[in-house]
Amino acid sequence: MTQSSLAATTGCKNILHPTPDSPTWKEIDGFIQAEICKHESIRPTIEYRTIEALGDWFIVEFEDDCGEPAIFLIEKAQSKLQTVAEFGGSTAPEGPAPIIRRYFLKMAPL
């Protein structure tokens, strides 16, 4: 596996990549689904690009079934997940990940 973009951005090799069968992945997936359902009347299909974890911080990149990319910065505080920042849409031609990731990581104490 190549080094993740969070690891490359922070220079940290302690980045975890939860697997789809892990409790962390399932917790993040449930949280993302609930967050999206706050804004949409139907439960979309989500295709995750990456879920990266460092301590109680998570960067989650995904696309919904409409092809819209999104990035969430999530913190787990007092056993509860909370969105610190979110971005949805495209910043073509570079795509959202590099630009938004750098901005979001300024908010996380990594």
C-alpha cells in the first residue's frame, strides 16, 4: 500500500486505514450516512475513496451516487463523532482533495 495522502501531508506514518469490516469503518459510515440524510430525503449510495485515521481525527473522502465528491474532517470527542469541516463539490481541474485537505488539516491538531 502506498503512503496515504494524510500521511504524506503530515509526514506521519501512524495513519490508520480502517477496513470495511472494522468497527471504526462502520462507525464512520453510519455517521456519514446520518450527516448526508440531514440534507437529503433519501439515503444515498456512498463510495469511499479513503478513510484515514490519526488518533481521534478522521479525514473521509467519498462520492455519492450522483458522482459528487465530498471530504469530511471528523473528530471523535467524548466518544461522539462530530463534523469539524466538510466540503462537497468539485474544484476542477485539480479536484477537491489536495486543496481542501490542506485547508482542513490546518484545523486539526496533527
